[in-house]
Amino acid sequence: MYKLMSCLLILLLMMVSCSQPVPEEPNQYHLIPLPQKVVTREGKFHLKADTKIILTQQSEETGPISEFLRQFLKEATGHDLEIMHSSKPENGSIFLTLDPSQTAPEGYTLKVDTEQVTISAKAAAGLFYGVQTMRQLLPVAVEGPASHDAIIAIPNVAIEDTPRFSYRGMMLDVARHFYTVDEIKQFIELLVMHKMNIFHWHLTDDQGWRIEIKKYPKLTEIGAWRKETRVGHAGDGSSRYDGKRYGGFYSQEDIKEIVTYAKKKFVTVIPEIEMPGHSQAALAAYPKLACNPGPYEVSTTWGVHKEVYCPKEEAFGFLEEVLKEVFALFPSKYIHIGGDECPKDRWKECLDCQTLIQKEGLEDEHELQCWFITRMEKFINDHGRKIIGWDEILEGGLAPNATVMSWRGVKGGIEAAKQKHDVIMTPTSHCYFDYYQSEETDKEPLAIGGFLNVQKVYSYEPVPDELTGDETKYILGAQGNVWTEYIPTYEHVQYMVLPRMTALSEVVWSDKQNRNWDDFKERLKVQLKRFDAAGINYAKHSLTKPSAGNEKNQ
Ligand code: ACM
Ligand code: ZN
């Protein structure tokens, strides 16, 4: 009997100790992107109803961070924590403090002890990222509304962290399909979860102009609406259309709301106004901006279109007025001017274009495109901003201060860096999240083509081997692109970006030598549970091969 009792006691003790394991390996915290340095500790901090958030330096930038944390914890736990302003930590508090002795502009340290949580950073952005890491130390259920009135434990840990790249971006095309203001905010929330900091907003294209410009109301009266949309894949040989008018646009008030929303979360919104190509929707509204009189219609199908701006004074005047309104709406240092996929057919046939080529002593239409971009760059630089363009802007000569977005592979990025121009890497091979994520395409929703799974994204190295020493500093970072020809709903956007974006977040944040696919895969399993808790859609089969009978649509 005595023996039995002692056995039961030992078993009970084992069960108790098993139920509260102390994490020993950094990855047991399941943090993504992986921080630079994680030191595990024994014990836990208990977050309760009387836990205080103490913010040392209240400012326009830090205020929203404590507010974010308060709101997040309120939704997750039901506890509405008090925010205090004080320079001293207190036991039982979450202490947020700026520390000028730290050097990394976006770095932070996070210390969880049984008594208190301390997040310190050189600047507000780092504090915000520290809060995001703390969020991942909480149980998965906090991402949903499930754990009300819970006492939540945060495992003790000491973390030092800073991102590898300053540009950690995601592009969303809202021209091919339109997403609501609320959905754009949800997209920004995805960036926040992944410590990404650039939302590249592709606002204009052949199939829709999506930004209100007060001086040119027809851009949204006419240019934001197409009479119908191509059904099926553009290359499938059929020509079926759905017969449904489609469109939408963001008012200037909507845009201000989104830019302000993003700013509070340390996300910069970079607008893209396409020129000289991908401009048919603008030409439908104002045909006189083209080489020929038109009329033109907002495109109803996908692909590269021949109708482009004519490089004449009228078109430059228009673009400059548009950009003045864009400058007023977007405080970002960069304005993206597109520059990709501009067929030269119309310029070859246009007398004005040919006269201009002669007058300016240009070699051909490629040099005319360079002349066009350089002229627009000057205007943009004169207004204190810088341009980003797709890698076609290298053809015919690079505008003097341009940043290049390398998408047709990495060649453009290498060439630009060697010319001492900043570069953002976004090659189709690793960064095009409109590609299929499985080789069994018949089990996937219709996509543009290609194949890019999460493991391949994870394997991406943004700094090409061809660059040496000083040249590597021109690689500012990388970006995932979501072109939306075949992505009609926001739920489908989530499916396409997750978890590929999760993999990319580690590529752009974490140290190269710390990256390990097998380790990431384990952490990703927990991250997927967070998406489940938050009701966020993702490619469920991303870590397994889809089997027969898998749901075709998500
Ligand atoms: C692009 O994919 N046309 C930049
Ligand atoms: Zn012309």
C-alpha cells in the first residue's frame, strides 16, 4: 500500500512538472521571425487584471504602442489594463522604455522576469517590434477572442533583436481586384504580425484607377470601372466575360485613414502610380494623354497592353498634377512610378514621339522611356521625394537617383547595385505570391502560373553572390508581390500570402546564419494555429503535399 502511494505521488509530481515545462530551446518560444538572440530562463510572468502598462516617454509615436498593447490584451483576455506614464518600472508591470544607449534604429530588447516585462528600444519602432514579440510569447488563443478573464503566463526570457534589412515589404495590387478599406487594414495587420514595414500599394493599372484625384474626377468616374471581367485564365484560348460591371476606388479620406492607420503601426505606405505603361484606365478617362485620339476603355482582360501615355507636355502636366495630390496624401520618402512592361508600339508610330526622339538626340524608344522616367524623377526629387521603379527602368539608362525593384530575376538588382543605386529584391522566382503554391495545380484555385512554395520562399537570399563588399549595402531588402488578376476576394489574398509571407518575414528580418528550414517549419506550425485562432485564411496544405480530395478552393 505504502509502495503504491509513493508510486502515485511520484507519478503526480511528474504530471505536475510535465504540465509546466520550462522551454529550453529558443525555438520552443515559436517566434517568427526568429530574433537575433534568445536566452531562456526559468519561471513566468503572470499577466492579470491589475497588471499595468508603464510607458516612460509619451509621444505621438510611443502613445499608439501602449494603446495597441492595451487594446490587444483587452480583446484577448478581457482585462483592460491601466496605462501609466512614469520613468520607473513597478513590480507586476509591462515597462516600455526608450533607451538612447541602444544603437539599432529598429532594434529592441525584451526581458521577461517573474516580476515584470521590460521592452526597451532606441526608437519607437523597436518598442513596437518588442511588443509584437511579446505577443508571440502569449498562448496561441490570444489571437482569438477565446481566453477572456484568463490569467496569462509569459515565459521568462531575454531577447535582443534587430532586423537584417531596413526594407521589408509587401505589395498588393488593388487595380485588378479591389479590396475595401477594412480589408486593406487587415492586410496591414498581417505586415504588423510579421514585423514588416512597407506596404507598397499598386493603385493604378489598365483594369482600374483606384485613387481619387480631385483635379481629374474622370479618373474615378470612368477609370475606376470596367464593364466586365475576363473569365478563366487569360491564356486559355477562350474569350469569356462575366458581363458584370466591376470597380471601386479609395477616396482621399479613405487614403488618409489608411496611411494614418499604417503609420501608428510603423508601416510606411508607398503608392505606385504606373507610368508610362499600364495606363489604359487613365487613358479611358482622358484619351488625349495617349498618342492616338482613342477612345479607350478600361481593360477587361489581363496582360501587357499597348495603350500607354504619350511623352507629350499634356501627359507630363497631368502626371505632375496627379503626383502633387499623391505627395499630399502619402508622406513616404518613396513614390513608385512603375516603369514596367511598356510596349513601344504606339511611340514608334507617333509623329510627336519620333520628333521628340530626334530633338533630344535619343537613340530609340527605350531611351525615350529613360527620358520620360528621368523627367518625372526630376519633378519628384524637386518635391523632396525619391522614385522606385521596376527593373525595366534600367533599359535605356537609369534615372540618376532611382531605386530599382528587381523582379525579372536578380540581374536588374545586381546591375543597379553595381551602378551604386539602391535595390529592392522581388524576383518572380521567390517573391511572386500570385504563383501556385503547389505543383498539383488542379487542386488549387486558378492562379497566374508558376510554382513557389513556402520552402522555396524560405530559401531566398536577397543579397546575390555576384555583389561584393560595398555593393551589398545597396540591397535595402526584399518584398513579396501580390498581383491580383486571379484573386477576386480578400480571403483569397490571405490564402495566397500565408504562409509564404511568414517565410519571407524571416528572410528579411533574421540573421542569415540563424535560418534553418526544419526549425522554421516547427515554429510555423504554431504560427498557423495563431492564424486559425485569429480566423485568418492561409494555404492549409503548405507544409504537406495536397492529397486527392483536398478542397479546391482554400
Ligand atoms: C511586374 O510584375 N510587371 C512588375
Ligand atoms: Zn506619342
